[in-house]
Amino acid sequence: MIKDPAEYNAYVAAVQQTDPNAKISGMEAFLAQYPNSVMKNQALEILMGTYQQANNPKKTMDTAAKLVAVDSCNVRALALLSYFDRIMAQGGDPNAKQLLVDGKKYGQQGLDCLPKFNKPEGTSDPDFQKMKDQMTGIFNAAIGISCLQDKDNACAAKSLRIAVDLNPTDFSVVYPLALSYLGQTPPDYQNGIWFAARAAAVAPAQNAPGIEKYARSQYIKFHAGEDGWAEVLAAAKANGPQVAIKPAPTPAEQVHAMVTSKKPEEMNFAEWQFVFTNGSQEDQDAVWNAIKGKAVQMNGTVISTTPTEFMIAGSSDDIDAKKADITLKFEDKVPVRLIPKDGASFDFQGEPASYTPNPFMMVMEKGQLLKAKAAAPAKKPVVRKKPAAQ
């Protein structure tokens, strides 16, 4: 209660102004004349709200800072300070680094004070809960963006996820959340790709194509192919529930897909090598039983020779590495004049007799030198590597 009639009249006169500028002038005058008034906190809060209504962010922040200085748990003031510090920093303010430090400080202070926030008189329970949720999102957004700036991606992801869950269409927090997940070691591709796709869906029109391209590149990096990307993007644009991102198939899964879609006789040598090096025993057996003992004509590079046995590189990878992957055995000695020099490319025939998976070596018997040129050395299938475990 204000006991001084003059002070009381000045306060009431300012509060009752309907014009924002007149109310601002009245409140500023009241605070200047009565700096120790028992109504100082309420006057500052009204003044802060009126500056916000007048779209004057600088004066809003100045007044909020004064209010927090005298009422350290005024969550409305803390929310405004957290919000404006973050938005100004993200908007390219030259003092962005300090703004983020301040925003994080106010954000944490706000979260600490929020449990003590009493429901304003005349506010319904649903509206009060909505108010607290909005403040929770604001405080966590300020903390998360500051953590992201400091490259503390775990902290950023934790806080920004809360902010995004409360406001899933706010691009200013959705995209940073994606970056915080993808910036972790190892990257959290499941969440990172999803929120990158969500960011593309809620981004301003001029930013959407670039962000969608980035999200797609992260998907391909994780999945080792773009199959399924269109479905993930569509779900993100529909604001549906988060969908799982399928990782790249393992080499064994790739082998099985190959074995079930291609006859062993139609595979080249490098594909056999891929099967026998990476496949399950069942898939290896299926291919081996189909080719064992059957004559094969191919081209290779000589690594070393004896009159009865040539060490040969048959796949292009092993040719480049100058590493033998075939032991070709002859039933009779090869005449010296017909033995190719080490490093020479030549055509031959042999019958697969046995193999060892790692390091890979196939033994071929009944070797023959061919005059007609056989097919060029084949390349191994590209292994779609699965990223490191989360």
C-alpha cells in the first residue's frame, strides 16, 4: 500500500493511461520521483510490458534488467532478457558472443525460478500452464544456442530438444537442434537427420533448398544411398511423428542381397571375392557350390610365377595393390618361353578348387594359358559402410 497520497495519485494516474506513450511517460516519471516506492517492482513490470507493447526492444530489455536487479526471480523479465539476447545474437549482432553468455545466464536463472512462479490472479490453470511452457521453451532456447556457440553439442541438444518439442515450427531452434545432434562425436544421425529435414520444412523460403540439400547429404552419408530419403522428407514436411532412419546395410546384408538377385555363374571374380570375404556361411556355400570345379576364363596380372604355379591378382583393387588373390595351378610345367613376366596382364583359364576368406585367396586348378582375350578385371562392389555406433 502507498501511504503518501501524492505518490499514490502519481502511480494511479500512470497506470490508468490507455495510450502506451503516455503510460511510459507516467511510469518513468513515477519511478524517477519515487525510486524507493513499495510499488517499484510492479511499476517496472508495467513499464517493461508497455515498452514491449510499443515495440521498443532496447527499452524493454533495459527495463527488464532493472527489474531483475531488484527482483531476481521475476520470470517475465528473465524470459524477455533470454529471448531478446538470443534473437539479437542469432540475428548477427556484433556483440553476439556476450549476448549469448547473458542469455544463457538469464535462461538458467529463469529455469531455477520457474517452480516458484505463482499463478497470476484471474489466470486459468490451462493458461498458466501454457505461460510456463512458453517460458520453459524460451529459457532452454537461450541455453541451447549458447551451448552450441561454445561447441558443447550435448548441452545444446538437451536444451534445444526441450525448446523444439514445445515449439516444433520455430526454425530458429529446429535447425540449431539438428546441428547439435550432427556435431556430436559420433554424430547422432537418427535425430540429426530428422531435425535437419524438419528444419528444411519450416525454414524461410530462401533458406529451405540449401538446408534440404544438407539434410539429404547427411542422410546419404549415414544410409550410404538416397533410397528412402523422399519418404523421410515427406514425413518431416507433414509434421508427423519422428521416423527411424535406416542405417547403411552391412557388408553381409549387401552380399545376401546380391546372392538372392544374381546367379553365381553371372558374377565376376571381384563379386565372388566380395561374397567369400563378407558373406554369411550360407551365402558363401551357395555361391561356392555353384562355381566349384567349373572352368572359368578371365584376365589377371601376374604377381609371381613358377613353372607349375602362378600367383595372380584378379580383381582391380588387388591389381592396384599388387597383391595376389588367385593361385593358378598347372597340371604340367609351363614352357619358360610362355611364362609371362611379373606385372604382365594375361588371359587364363582355371577351375575353382578352394578358397580362404581372410586374407582372400582362391586356388584354381587345371590352369591354362589363353590366346584370346578374356574379360577385363572386374571391380569389387562398393561397400556401403555403416557409420560408427551411436
